[in-house]
Amino acid sequence: MEALVANRYTSNTGDTERVFLAGDAAHAYPPSGGFGLNTGIGDAFCLAHKLARGVTKDTAESYNSERRTVGL
């Protein structure tokens, strides 16, 4: 069993094209401990909060740094 975490949770390919990873797309954990579900819910909450406020390059980058740290 191993845990996997994406290198980046965001991808800015241009001003209008953004990709955000959350939940199992961003990280996979062994089934013991329930870390995957809890972390996925945290990803969704954080991303929804940032999207509601309007996403800029800075807030997209902050999502990556905040949530990837939790994933690791």
C-alpha cells in the first residue's frame, strides 16, 4: 500500500483555461484511516470558497500550496 499525491493541484494554461484537482484526482491513500474522504472534503470546501470569491492566478496558486501541503 502506498499514498500518492499529485505534483500540483492546479494548472494555469492561460487566462481562461484552469484545471483544479480535488479529492481522489489529487491524492490517493491506503483505505485504512479514512484520510482520503476527509482530505477530499477539505479540498472541495477550500476550492468552493475560492471560486465563490473569484479565482485569480494568486488564489489559484494559494489553493495549490494550501491543499497540497495537507495532502502530503
